[in-house]
Amino acid sequence: MTCTSESPVTVLRRVNEIPFACAELGVSATLNELRDAGWRIIKLDIGEDIESENHVGFPVTIQVRKLF
């Protein structure tokens, strides 16, 4: 399953704090919430940098797999 960060990762917001939208399940969850639900990251892609709130940020896409 593929999930996309709802906002860019910046120095103001760490990746652990950002919810990821998982369209296949129709949910939005942080990495910790996904991990607690039994999902594990198998691939992480960092997109092109963009400027947001006077800081450079990066959109992040993850692929996760259900382990349990």
C-alpha cells in the first residue's frame, strides 16, 4: 500500500509528526500509528524540495506492508 504525506517534511515538522494519507484504506495516520496497527515501511521516497512557510520542505511517499 502507498501513503503520501499530507504536508511537506520541514525543520518545523518532523516526519513522525506528519500524517500520511493512505487512499487504499481511506485513512490518515502518522508513522507511529501505522506501526502500532501492524504496518511496516518497505520503501520511502523523498520528492522534489518545495518552499513552505519560508522553509524548504520535501513531500514523502511511503510503501507499507501489513505484518500482523
